Amino acid sequence: MFITAEEVKGLSSFEEVKAISNEQIETYMDRADSWIRRATNSPAIELSDNEALRKDMRLAT
């Protein structure tokens, strides 16, 4: 995964997101990661050393 559930909660301005369990957020993150891999056609994108790309993937998730 590109980001943690705690980071998602910390970055969110929505109380509804902060109230969701970490397990539920991780389910959404898994779904987002799958779509990112499919859209980029790069199953190992998380192994990239490109810091800008890693930051973009965190935000996209």
C-alpha cells in the first residue's frame, strides 16, 4: 500500500472518514491500489524509487 489508514485519517478533513475503522479504510485502500496498478499497467509500482511518484500514489489512494 502507498499510505496507511492512520495517515488517511490524519490527512482527511472529513469527520466521517476519521470515524471509519482502520480495517474498512484498508479495504478502500486495497481497492484504490488495485485500480492504480491497472490504470498504470504497473503491478510493481510501489517499488519505484521516484519520490514524486510515491507521493502521487499516496494522494491517489
